[in-house]
Amino acid sequence: MRPICYQILTAALVFAGHATPVAAQDASRLFQVPEGCSAFLTVQSRSCLVAHHWRCDADPAGSRWRVTLDQQGAFYLNYTDAEFRWLRAYNLRSGSQATLLEPEDDPASMSELFETGRDTMVFSTLTESPSGNFQRDYTGYDSLTGATVVIDGEELLVTEFAYQWQSETGPRVTEGSQFVSQRLGLFFGGIESVTTPSGDTFEGNYSPVEFSGPGEPGFLSTEPQYDCGDMMSALPAAPIWRASR
């Protein structure tokens, strides 16, 4: 793990381990990105989530980091490249880390999605966790529906998506709709459902509501604003790979 990656993970873990309930937080408390990195976007989403996006000078061009917080603090950190390949993901509460196994059979490609309207993917990840290591093999797709929406002044394309991985007891399927910004080169969550091998289905709405850039109100705020309190998602947690994609 490179020094900048360690620095980022340490910063996120500080917020994961020392969060206080929203009611007790100072409204001026801001998320701090690591030295050598620049935050460029904060997204307030449904299901009581807020995410911060940043770039680091030491990373390849187009690479980005995102941390996602709920009312208890930071719980998910991920690192993607310019094509939005899922290079690394960290579950900050369980202590697990998932790493993309390269090369992929069919890499995710945002360029292909914009050029053709559809992108398929076949890839595997290696997860290292306190309880052991395991591999997951994913297949899926993203597809543009042709619809466009404007949320808080940001033009977003509407997508359909589905992906699955095979567990010991059967497939676990995640599907639904999301949003993608061609200007920002980012995916954002939408209405998504997870079907477990037992047939149970959980649905959540992770749609963006507000976008804040540097100098704007709410930028780097650690407090989620929408659907908090009694109104929470049916999912126990946002999908580890797809929380805002």
C-alpha cells in the first residue's frame, strides 16, 4: 500500500471511529482530506448518506477517491480510475478490503457506456478481512435509458444496471437504476434492490439530492441531511461496491 493510500485510509478511519450522533455534532465540523489531495465534490443523498470525492496528486490521472458517511460516521471508502473500474474498496467498520484482480475478463468502461449506451463487465475481487480472505466473481452491465434529469443544477443521465456474484448458496443480485454525469465522470446511486440467495429482497433509494463544490454551503459536511432518523433505507447498509456506484 502506497503512503498516500495509507494516509487516506487513516483519515477515513478517524471519522469512522470517532463519530458522534448528528444531534451532538458541531455543524461546522468538516471532513479533512489527506495532504496532497484536493476535494472537489460533496453529495447529499437519500437514505441518510453523504459522500465526499477527491483527487490526489500522487495518483494516476482520472483516479478518484470517495468516502461515504451515515449518521454514525464514515463506513465506506473506495478508489476508482478514469473508467470507473473498482480498484479498491474498504469497509471501515468490518475492517475488510476488496481489491480488483487484474486483468479483468471484461473491464468496466465508462467510455464504452457513453459511446455505445451499454457497458458489460466481468471481473473478480479479492477481499481480505479479519475472518479470512475470499474471492468474488462478478458479472453485470450498465445501460443508458435515454432519459436525462437535472438534480440541483447538475445534468445526469439515467441508467439501468444489474450485477451479481455467486455465493456458496446461490447468486446475490443487485439491480435497479442509477445516475451518471458525463461532465464529472461519476456514477451516483438511485433506486436499487438486492436479492439474496434465499430470495429475500431489500430495496434502497440512494439518489443524490444536493451537490456542493468548494466554497459552497455543505461542502465537506460530515452530517447527512435526507431520510435520517426514522426514515431509513430497508437495506442494512448501502451495497459495498455500488453505493453511488
